[in-house]
Amino acid sequence: MNKRTLAIFAAVGATIIYGLNHTIAKGVMPDYVKPFGFIMLRVTGAALLFWIVSIFGPKEKIAKKDYLRMLVCALLGMGLNMLVFFKGLSLSTPINSSVLVTTTPIIVLILSALLIKEKIIARKALGIAIGLLGALGLILFGAEIRLDAPNIPMGNFLIMMNSVFYGTYLILVKSLLDKYHPFTFMKWLFTLGIVICLPFGYQELREIRFTDLPLEMIGSIVFVVVGTTFCTYLFNIFALTQLKASTLSAFVYIQPLIGIIFALLTGQDRLTFIKILAAALVLLGVYLASKRPIPNP
């Protein structure tokens, strides 16, 4: 099996993990672990794993001039975005979550235009409008009466804010990723993430009754820490060594499909007309906004 084929399998693996994560993480919250306490487990576990694998990477020091950018990236990528996403997921549903997170490419495009003055052509502008219309429809009209989703509109809004924070992180982090080895970068980013999330998650972390957790819930927590947080990053890094970024980004269309199917199969969520319409609009918007223009002959 050649490296390109392995890279495709890695990209598919990361996408499957992301798709399953919406339902698996939702199943843990809030009965067994509250969202901010879950984030403490996530950033602490990921930091430990990246410190271990960094033994096999180059020995690098972070330049003083990069301290502030590193802190801002940690705040956006390992702090605010994770906190609002898990809080939003605890208030909303797995299908809503799997649809709304795919708006990240649209958010990145908007932020790129605002922050680095990237030009937006008409087709991309149309894609942004359609995608945001779908997301807004899900936020405003996707409410249901569910015991496990006590405030769906607020949850959907927080999941959208996750895309905003993560999109900003993706723009700011590029210069650091070009400069430092991924292992060096991630071990420090997640270490800073522990410090950032501690004021929010310390009390909820203390409330976790580890000895009373069912084996299934322990497995779900391990899946989120090792799979969603650690393995997906490594899979995507390997995939990028063999595939174009545009090719890798196309896998975003698979994630909501996996998320929706898994949520339905496990009985964690159900489809409604609003969800179907919103998903169609969001995916069409992401496609139009992300599609590369055809070069002139």
C-alpha cells in the first residue's frame, strides 16, 4: 500500500472520528461529566500524550517573540473553542452539532477577508450567504423539546461560536506551524490550554466520580481524549504530507453524514425537516465557498 493510499485512509479515519465524536461526547454529558470538566480531561490528556510523543521529535525552544502569538492561539484553539463547543453540545443535539461545525471553512473565509484582506469573489460570497442562512435557520428554528437538550438555540449558537474561535485560530497559527515541529507546538499549546481552562473546569473536574463511572463512559472519555483530540491531529498531519490541503478539506462533507447516521443508529437524535434543510444549505454553502475557481486556459 503506497503512502498516498495510507494518507487517504488517515483522512477518512480522522473524519469518521470527528463524526462519531458528536454522539459519543454527548452521551457522557452532563449526567456523568459536565462540559467544562470534560474539557479539562481533554486538554490534560492531550498535553500528556503530546509531551510523550515529543520525545521522538526535534528538541526546540519557543522564541520569546512568539510567546504572545502562542498564548493567543492556545486561548482560541485549546481554550475558548473547546469550552463553547462542549457546552453547546451539552445543550443541543449531535445532528445540530455535526452540521454546524462544517461552517468552519465559511468562517475562515470571512475572517481571512477581514483580517488579512483576502479577496472574496462572487461565488464565494454566495456560498457564505447560503451557508450562514442554513446555520441561522438551525439556530433560530431548530428548537425541540428534549430532556437531554435543554436549550437548543443557545447550544447551536455556542457551537457556531466554536467555529468562529477555531477559524481565527487557524489563521493565526499558520506562521507558528511553519516555524516549529508539530510535536513541539502542540505540547506547549495544550499545556497552555490546561492553564486557560482550569478556572472554568476545575470545579466540574472535582465533581467527577471516577470510581462510579460505567465502563462505557470511561471508554467514551478515552475516545474523546485519545481519538478526537490526539489521533485526529496526527492523522491529518500525515494526510497533509501526501495530499493537497484542498483535497483534505473536501472530507468535511463526510463528517455530518457520519454524524447524522451514527446519531440515528444509536437513538441519540432524530431528523427533522429543519435539520435536513439546514444541512443541505450549509453543505452547499461550504462547497461554493471552498471550490477553487477554474483557471483560464
